Amino acid sequence: MNLAFFKELGTAIVKHFSKNGPTYAKVFGGMVFASAVTAAACHVAYKKLEDKHRKEDAEKYKAEFTKRLKELEKRYQHNEYLLKKKINELCEEFGIEHVC
């Protein structure tokens, strides 16, 4: 290929961008702004969904823990040592600090 071709091509590109540069800048700026707004909206929506699901999970685990704790208390009401042992096992299962 001829070097003159590349020189003419480079000159044509420079002329094109110098003539249409503000238009490209506006389009690029609009894309950046739209992307930033979209990212912010997605972040807010994700946080709301995450909070909602964490609350739902916490309520579900609380209900299950309470149910199983009552079952243990009913089953081992006459043996305090086994009751404490089973409660500690239940706490470990749910990732809770030992109560007894």
C-alpha cells in the first residue's frame, strides 16, 4: 500500500472529526449520562430487593428457630443438661451465639 493513501485517510478522518466533533461529544456525553443514571437506578433497585429478601429470610429463620426451640423445650423439659446441649446445637446450626 502507498503511504500517501494513509496520509489522505488520516487527513480525511481529522477533517471529519473536526467538523463533527461537537456532535460526537454530545452523543458520547449523553451515553455516559444515560449509563450513569441506569447504573444508579439499578443499584437502588438492587438494594431495595436485597433488603426485602433479607427481611423475609430473617422472618422465616426466626419462625423456624422459634418452632424448633419450642419443640426442644417440650421434648427435653425434664432434662436440663440435654436441653442446653440441644439448644446450643440449634444455635450453631442457625449461626447464633450460644444462649446457655
